[in-house]
Amino acid sequence: MSGLAGVAVMTAGEKLEQALTGRPGSFVPARALLTLLGRAPGDGEQPPVWNHLMHWGTGAMVGGLRGVWAVTGIRGPVANTWHTVVRLAVDQTIENATGVGAPPTSWPVLEQAVDVVHKAVHATVTGTVADRWISPALRSSRGRTSL
């Protein structure tokens, strides 16, 4: 649930950003999902339904991890920052492992920044919802160090 809230806000932010900057939408998520399903989409394919399935499905899946963190006491802004990295890593791993994405280090710096900001929005909204909705019922009582 929290991951879907994060995707909803991230998607609205992406649409607003695209309207302001003129940046076109990416259909790499759709092509990655189709590739995972055994299809071989061309670079020109722009299937919006598949794009939404991948976009929302990935957000929900990674949001589930953030829910697990919330219940185990991994919460707040630091957890949201870690979650941003996880969301970026999941997307890039899938897109590059399927061969449909370009490594982010090859992107223009502004495009990298835009992606990080959108994923940070997802992580922050997801984390805020998870932390408010899920109590830290399984919090560790081992102390304050990992030693």
C-alpha cells in the first residue's frame, strides 16, 4: 500500500516535471518487462499499459521492503535515503540486465539528477506512509551497536 502511494506521488511529479521541461516519457520500463516475459520489444516500442504495469509493480514490490523495514524499526529519513538507493538499484538492475537500458553513468548529469529526485520522492512518500501505518512491532532490542 505504501509503495503504491509513493508511485502515485512520483508519477504526478514526473508528469509535472515533463510538462515543465519538455522531457519525453521513458518506455524503458515497459521494454524491460516485456523482455522479462520473453518478448523482444524494439527500441521504438512505447506500450503505455506495460509501462504502467512495470512502474506500479516495481514501486509496490520495493514498497513492500520498506514496509518490512518499518515493522522492524528501520524507519525515518535515513531509511528513506537507503530506500531511494534500493529503488534506483532495482530499476537499473532490471533495465540493464534485460539489455533495454543504458547504464546511468552514461546518461547526461541532468537526467541522472532527475531520476534520483523522482526515486527520492517515491522513497520519501513510501517511507512516510509505511512509518505512519505500520508500528515497529518487531524492533530489535539488541542495543545500539551492531557488534
